[in-house]
Amino acid sequence: YSLTEPQKYGITETPISLGSFDFNEASTLASIENLETALHKFSYDLLSEENQLTYDILAHHIENSKKDISYYLYEEPLSPVTGVHAQLPILLAEYQFYNKEDVENYLELLKTLPDYFSSLIRFEQQKSASGLFMSDGLADAGAEQCNAFVSMGEQNYLLSTFEERLAELGQISSSEKANFVQENKECLTQYILPAYENLTSSLIALKGSGKNSGGLCFLTEGKDFFSHLVARETGSSRTITELKTLIQNQMAEDLLSSQKVLKQNPSMMEGTSSITESPDAILKTLEANISAAFPTSASVNVQVKYVPKALEEILSPAFYLIPSIDNYTENTIYINQAHNLADINLFTTLAHEGYPGHLYQTTYFANTDPDPIRSVLNFSGYVEGWATYAEMCSYYISSLEKPYATLLQKNNSIILGLYAMADIGIHYDGWGVDDTLKFFSAYGINDETVVQEIYEYIVGDPANYLTYYVGYAEMLELKK
């Protein structure tokens, strides 16, 4: 998935595997220490500036990895939005076929799914035995998500997308294609769907073993884990207390700007945000309109696709798929129609996912021919922080009048700041639903159902909002 031609990177034989959730602390620590020893053999002062940066990034990655070991049972690979069960089908549907061997490898990969999910179940059973299993509500949500995928049956998009990808391969005969199509159907019924059904029944069986339905701080080392998680995911070196100050200061700045705009334009609340372009047209508009403020983008192709209906409830409003390191010109953005993205919301979302957001950042960097390791390591706060910054910038390159664009942008920023504060409140300060409702009420958000949903979302995906907002706030600090 990461390389179109792995042999050009000296990778000629790799096991066909999705990996495993089985964990051996001693061997993992030894592997990290070996990597650290190898890194330290380089004389930092003799490295080029570019290589010093790579060295620093690797050293930071190694430190995070060592800390991860202490908290491995606190990780949750089945979170509602970013969970393996939700994202894997889309990744499989986007697995590209460049030759016959790719098709054969893909089909073999599908056959490993039951073992992969079995290791995931063993991991969740370990969490359960340690009193760290998810709440009953999150277990039910995970089971429902799996059932939604299984319920597609023979209408599953892994069948239709397979045939579409196969049709584009000219070097395979009609009879071979027919055999591959049949084998793919058998993989779905014999391996994929049973793996999802097994995961569903295992989640249901583990219900009741979770000791906590609130934030991470209620777990034994939960507060320390949350601090580590926030540092790892945001990329910020600030303490939780310092992050609160950063968020509050940015929110205050945005509120002041909003008040100033409204004072100068008292009828602004009646503005319009009508933008009627198609997603493809919006992306072209964005790419053209960013040229005044951003360096020239790489010349790439982008395809807009729509999330399969059966998965609309469990996937994000939109997302960008990272392309192969050696084939970054082909890019895909998915839109989730269940979220009714329209007008300025569709425009700013496509800015976040496309230009000058994820697609621009990824392909611009890839076009500089960086060392491959730089494209493998991931720092979520840097990636999502940039995309959020890009989203905020896009209001000002839309067709909206400047005062109204400012008001909408500041409002969006403030709401995201509220979510970030609630993320800390719930997972670090121990807020319950009532505390969360009281906090949002102070900002005029009084709908108990909405706040309950926000609370449950944040409980299920700790530090996720902070990844976006703190990354964004740190970008603004750099800009200042």
C-alpha cells in the first residue's frame, strides 16, 4: 500500500500479513533500543541540516515509542471513528492493482483477516482482564459498526471495487479475471465476513468487564497516559496546564475578533454562505486561489469518491487517503454524504482534505524528493494541525464577503476550541456529563442531547480534538 514498486527500495520479499496485536514487551523494547543505538552511531554535528532534522524526528519517535510500551493496554484500536474495524474496509477498497501479482497478494491478504482479528480480540481480552476494557456503550457501538459492514452481504463494495480495479488491468485474460472475481467472493464469505462476525460476538461477550464509562483519568494510570497521548498526538511539548492556557488565549482572541466584526457589521448574522460548485470544481478553485499565499502545488490528480451508504454512520464527514510514497500523483478524497456537507461547509472541508490541506501538504512535500523515512513516520498534530489551519484560511479565499467569512471562521475556531477544552476536562479533570453540559451552557450550547453526544464521542476517542486544535494553535504560534 505504501510503495508501488517496493523492489526499487531493495524490498523484494515481505510476508503477506496485516500484522498482529500480540505484544511482547521485552522484544519490543529491545527492538527500539537497537534502533536508538543505530541512530546514535551517527555524529550529529557532521550531518547536513536536512539529516539533522531527520535525526531529531527519529529521536523523538523513539522516545515516544519507549513511553508507549508502558501504556500499551491503554491504547484502543476499536475507537468509534478511527478504529481498525471502521477504516480497514476503505483501505482494502483502495488497495491498488498494478499487475497480476498485486491481485494475488491482495487475495492472500484477505485470507489473513481472521487471524488478524483474532489477535485484536486477544488484545481486547487482555484489556478486559486488566480492567481496561471499553464501556458497554462503546462495545455496543463497535458491534453495531461491524454488523453494518456484515449486513451488506453480497452487495458489499469490496466486491464491486475489486471488479473495477481488475477491469483496469490489461495484461490479465478474461478467464483469469473471472477466476479472480470468484476467489474474491469466496474470500468475502469465508474470511472477511466471519472475521467481522467473530469480532462482534467477542465484543458482546466482553461487555460488563469495563470498569470505566468516563474519561481516562478514572483509570489507575489514566491521567499519565492521557498526558503522554496528548504529547504524542499533538506534537506539542507544552504541559496540560500550558495547553489549557494556549487554547483559552486563542479562544479569547477569536471571541474578540468576532465581537469587533459584529460591532462594525451589525446585520452580519443575516449573511449568506451559498456556494454551489461541485466538489471537483471547488478543489480546482481552491488550488487556483491559494497560489497567492502558498508555494506552487505539485502537479497531481485527485479523485472524489463517496463513502458507501452502509458505512456512512461510522466514518468521518470526509477524509484524504495518503498515496504511495513512489506514486503520489494519484490521490483520493472521500466525502460522507450522511453529514449533509453543503455550501461553505463543503468548501472548507475540501480545503482541509485537499488544498491547501492534507493533499497539498502531502504532495508538496513528496515533490521535494524527501528521504522515504520522512513519509513513513506520522505526527498527527502536525498533519491535522496544518489541515485545520488550511481550513481556517479557506474562508478568506472563498466567495464570501470578508466580514462574514471572518465571523464564520472565528466561530468555527471557537467551537473547535470548546471541544478541545472538553477533551482535557473529560479525560484529565474528570468531567462527567453534567460538568460538560455546564461548560457548554456557558457558551450558549444548552441542548442536552447534543452535549451527551459530544461527551460520548470524546470518551471514545481521547485527545482526538486536541490533535486538531492544538496542532492548529501551534501553527498560529509559529506564524506569530
